[in-house]
Amino acid sequence: MNDQSGRPSATTERILTAARALVQTDGAAELTIRRVARAASVSPSLVIRYFGSRGQLLADVFDGQRAMFASQLKDEARSNAAPRLRIDAVLELFFQRDLEDPGFTRDFMAATWAATTENVRRASRETRRDVETLATALDGAAATAAVRDTAAKSLMAIYRLALAETLASNESAADGLVRLSAQVNFVFAGLRAAD
């Protein structure tokens, strides 16, 4: 819950901090409302009142982790560098964001990305934001917005596959970027052909 200024209340922050710490030490699969309540020194019913469910609490923890990278992503996408360099920088930040805590990313995806309506909506919103960031980074690389959007969606699909492979093989962000390089070159070749 937020206070009157719209900021998260001290209790909300205390609960989120406790949940983040528990997820980092024990993994998302071990997170329970009771454990979070105990760590935050609040009642389990207060955790439910503020977050509604374990899934929503996990989603808020995940959103907080990802929000740290939001301004960096926007800055990179709007930099004065050439479009290919901007894309490389954005994809590198995606990997840093998603591999900062690979166990957390794996656990979160397994625990909360079940095919419920709300999780599908949340995934769609998140993917849309990432695609918009890629489309911004592609500015100047394609003549039309439609071509940029299609290329951005292709890059996002390529990134998601590379992330899954990188997580499965416990590789680093640098390894994931190497895995992506040829596919990103292919997308840029398509952009040049479309112009």
C-alpha cells in the first residue's frame, strides 16, 4: 500500500525488503507468507492485506529488481551511438538485469509465470516495455516505425531464447551476448534490406 504521497509505505517497504532477502537466500520456491511476515515483524494477514497473494508479492519483488535497470535502459536506448551499438548496449543491460541473480530469475519464472490471466497480462506488459526500449534503440536503423517495431519484436524473441539457454547452461551475460551476435546481425541485415 502507498502512503498519501503515492510512495510505498514503510510497512510495504519492510515486507518487500524481507521478501527480497528471503528469495535471495532461499529461492522463490521457499518463499511463504508466514516466513515473510516473520522476517518483516508483521502478521501474515498484513502481508496478504498489502499484497493479496504470494504470487503478487513475488511479482512486486521481481518488479523492484528490474526497476533498477529501467533508467539505464532508457539512457542507452536514446544515446547518440549508432543503432547497432545501442542495441548491443540494451541487450547487455537486459542480460545484466536478468542474470544479476540467475537463481532468482529461474525461481521467479517457475513460481509465478503460470498461465493465469494476471501473470499473462504482467508478462505482456513487461515484454511490451522491453520491445519499446528496443524499438527506441533502433531509431535511425529503419525507415518506418512498423519496420522498427517488427525488428524490435524479433530481437525480443531472440533475446528470450538466448536468456533461457544461458540460464539453462549457467553461462555469463558475456556468453549470452556472444550467442546473440549472429542473430542480431541477421536482424540488422533484414533492416538494411527493408530500406
